[in-house]
Amino acid sequence: MSQSSRVEVLGEHEDRFEEILTPEALAFLARLHDEFTARRTELLTERRRRAAKLASGGTLDFLPQTRAVREDPTWRVAGAGPGLADRRVEITGPPERRMTVNALNSGAKVWLADFEDATSPTWHNLVNGHLNLIDAIERRIDDTTPEGKRYRVGDNPATIVVRPRGWHLDEQHLLIDGRPAIGALVDFGLYLFHCGRPQIAAGSGSYFYLPKLENHLEARLWNDVFTFAQAELGIPYGTIRATVLIETITAAFEMDEILYELRDHAAGLNAGRWDYLFSLIKNFAHHGPRYVLPDRATLTMAQPFMRAYTDLLVHTCHRRGAHAIGGMAAAIPQRDPAANEAALTKVRADKEREAGDGFDGSWVAHPGLVATCRTAFDAVLGDRPHQLDRTREDVEVTAADLLAVHRLSPGLPTDHGLRSNVAVALRYLTAWLGGAGAVAVFGLMEDVATAEIARCQIWQWQHHCTRLTVGSLATPDLVRRLIDRERATLISEGVDPELLDNAVRILEETALGDDLPAFLTTEAYARHLVRVSAAA
């Protein structure tokens, strides 16, 4: 049996899909799965083992067995590839056609083309995303607005960095030997196969953001994937660059080790707030009220335990020659001048803090925020592309500092915070089930990470029967009443009732049970695919 004949495509065929799903590309995906499926399975088993240990009362600390890696001052990572030296502004978004053109023309230095949190994983979205990236690299992409205005990519586009899905997600539209493919390998493999050599020829390279890593062994797996794939495709070793999102609490204790495992391909680390907080709640879900967090709007990077995490990230990166990239500014421009200025003021303060703390760049979710972020970093960097020379030797972070939730200042969760979490989760999930991954909700550009933290806080507050500031208790009955109220509001706004009811079921099942499911996306993903298959 040939490699490509082992791959079965279940997703519906659309125009030009044959350009992506070639026999050669599918055979390459099969070889990736032959080489790495077993190790990925072992690492996911290890995740569950570690989660069970934490659930039974365990805690986290820096690993004694890797102390030598942390304390060795001599090793450094490969660092920036061509086009990655200056990363002061990065814009994120799904690889939809209009977003592709707008992001590349936004004035940002980097575009994170997101197949993960900002993409609803329909077959249409995934394959068209790869088509759009090929068209962008070959400079044949354009976009025409409903008003008839046509836009093309300009002469100085942003550098493309692709974010594949995390190790935990399967790709149900593609079977290899009768089993669902691994989402991470599909996203990575198709992009590298089609765009790896063209990107090198254009003076760039194949660059990736790696999400949801929980330990350095998962980083080692990615490094081995890179090494194998470069050899298979005849791409020079070390031309791939990876930036790892430190967005799990477990990974925060292994930053040095993660960079070390990827050192021949590592470019940097990124601080991802919502997923990091979600991971904290998930891993310490059964440790009692002392880990209950207040309203997510108050959980800024200025909180002591978040500041410890970001300071350690900058120190670790610069000590090893890696870029430190700050978190997301999710605000989007508002029509009301006062509301718009208030949003920009918050973004400006956030980016000025990051630049002052030593970060080399940061994320925005909308082209309208690029100038605000750039101004904040220009004031610190000037003409320099980064501040890797600022190693933050003043930083001393302990395990206790990273877990110091008890030092939070805002106090109790609020009734408004609970209502907001219900509203945001339902609105985002409904849109996600309808095929949209990046969704404007209440003045912010939201993605799956928002839904995760929202439903995790709902679960945490009702599970511990947390007292809200108004004096009432967060209970399952109260949450159900708020869900019913928000459902009625959305129906009055004309939302698709079937999509909404599916979103309600997902939220109730993942936020009101005895246990907190590890990833909401796993649950929602399965339901979403059932709906897509039925529609097809």
C-alpha cells in the first residue's frame, strides 16, 4: 500500500483543494504519523498522569533532574531567522483571505497565521487557510470588499509565523490507517510541504508558534519533528524557527528546558495570559477555595503571580538569546470616540509596561492597534530591533511566586463577572460552532482561549459555591438561570437557535459537572464535527 493510499480524506472537496491535498503532501503526512504518533500518545498519557497527581493534592516545582540545564550559563538558542530579528509588533488572526491581506499590510512586523485558537476547525477553514498562505507567499492574493474596493499585499509585508493546533487535538476530516490524523502534524506538515522551500527562496523561512506545551518532553518531540521533516523534504537543517507559547502553568516551571530541547530551532517564548490562567485553574481545580480567582477582567499581568511569570520569561529568554514576546491586546477600535480612547489607553499602558519590563515585542488583534503597540516599543527600543542585551539579572522567581494566587488584590468574584463569563462563553461558542474562530464580543476580539477561561471560572465558582460581592452564592442553579437569560437575549438578537442550543449544552456539560474537562475544545470539537458531517 502506498503512503498516500493510507490517507482517507473525509472532508468535502472544494475548489482548488487538490492543490493542497496532493498525493505527495498526503504521503508526507503519513510518514510524519508513522514516526511520531506513538510518542505523541505517550506524552498525552503523561499529561493525564501529571494532572491526576496534581488533582490528588500534588504541587509544582522546578525539576531537580534538569537543574544542570537551568544552571549552565553557556548554551544559547539559534535565535531569530531572517525576518524575525525585529518583532516589536505582531498581529494575530486566522488565515482567512481578508485577514491574510489585512495582516500582511497592517504595518506589524509579524503575522501569526493561526490554525489554532482563532480558527474554527471546519475543513473549509483549514484547507483554505493553506491556500491563502501559498497565495500570499507567491504574491497572488488579493481581497475585494463588498463595496468593490480591491486590496493587494504591499511591498513590505509582515513575516508569516504559523500556529498549528496543539498536540491534544485530532483532525477528524483526515484518516491515516483508519484513525483520525493529528491536528498539529496536519497543520505543520501541509504548511512546511507547500511553503518551506518557497519561504527560504524568498529570503525567509518556515516559522512556527507552538501552543499548549506542558513540558520540555513535548518540546523535544517538536524538535524531532522539525529535524525529521527537514531531512524528508531536503530543507536545510535549522531553517525552521519556533516560538513557544508559555501558556500552561506546568510549562512555566520548564522554560529553560523547553528552550534547550528546541535550541537549534528556537526563536523565543511568548506569554499567553488567558490560557495560562485557564491552566492554573484546571491543574488546581480540586485544591480548594485558595485557588479561586476573581473576575478575569481584574487578572492583569500586574498581579504578583502573573508578574513573576512574565519576569521569569523575559529573564530566561534573554539569558539564552531568545526573543521574549508579550501578550495579546484584544481591544478593537470603537465607533464611540470616548470608548475608543478608553480602549486605546488600556492598550497603551499594557504595551508600555511590557516594553519597560524587557519584552522585545507584543501582540495585537486588530490592525487599528498596530500603531499604539509600535509607539510603546519604539520609545524603548529606538532603532534597535530588540533588547536581548537586557537580561534582567534582578529577577529571582521561586516556585512559590508562580503559585502565589493568595497574593491577589481584587478580592471576591462579582455577580457582573459571572454574568459576563456566561455571556461571553455563549456568544463565542455559538459563533465558533458556526465556523468563526476570531469573534468580536463586547469590544474585544475573542478566541477559544476566552471561552476556556470563562467556562473555567464558571466551573470554579459554582464548584466551590463561591460567595459573590453582592452576597449571593455562585451555584449551578444560578448559572443555569443566567444561561437561560442570555439565551433569550441572543434569540432576540436573531442568533441561530440550533447553534445556540448546542453552545448551551457544551457550556452546561463542561462548566457544571463534578470535574473540569481538560480542554473545552475537545468536547466542542467533537460536537462541531458531528454537525459539519451532517450538513455535508
